[in-house]
Amino acid sequence: MVRYNETGREIVIYRAGAGETFAEAALFCESFHCAVVAETDCELLLFDKGLILAAMDNDPHLLRQYSMLLSRQVRDLRAMLEIHAIHSADERVMQYLRLHVGADGHYLLDMHLKDLAGQLALAHETLYRSLKRLEESGMIERNGREITVL
């Protein structure tokens, strides 16, 4: 999802992956101020706003599931705000990895490095240099799309 500022610059608001939902806030707005841009071939499911709201009125389980989804999204957004507040690029990358590694210490990169740089609010060149420094310092290992936090 993107928005455009007053100069026409595109600002990425959210990147949805396979099976994810987006534009949830549109359920409670008269109009929604984002555009959706598909970066790859995909299929989208469009749901009728009135039907969803009616289903929520009649199904407490659905309402609870939706609340859990929104809660998880708020938690993820807060984590990204925390990451963006870190001034050091290397620390920003490490904090992102710490939050996303599995119990085994591995993180499988599910996006292009340029997309990760955008998520971290870093220039892609800065991200590449940070990853190299972190690898050289022994903090991470990289093997293709897999990053291990040591």
C-alpha cells in the first residue's frame, strides 16, 4: 500500500505478502487514502464492506479473530517504530533480525534486500554495507537468503 505526498513522492505504507490482508482500516472509513500496487503477479480477494461488518455484528468469534489480527499488526508497527528510532544502521539491522529470527537463530529473507532496506528506512547501499560489517564482525552469517544471528 502506498500514499503519495504533496510532491508526488511515493511512500510505502505496508507490504503485504501471500495470504495477508491489508486496508483493514477501510472498514471504518468513508474513503481510504492509499493505493495498492502489485509488484508481482498475484490474485486479490475483495470483500464487501457491508457483509464483513454484518458478519462481525453476528459472530463474536469472527470479531475476536479480527481483533487479534489488528493487535498483531499494532505490535508489529510498534516494533518497526522502535527500529526506526535507532540511529546506527548496524544496530537497526541487528534489532530487526533479533525480532524476526526463529528459535534456531535463523531468518529466511522473504523479500529483496532493497525492500528490506525500505522497511528499515535505510538506503539499500547502507543496508548492504551494514550486513557486510555485521558478517565480518561475526555477529551474523549469511548463506544465500538465510541469515543466522550468532
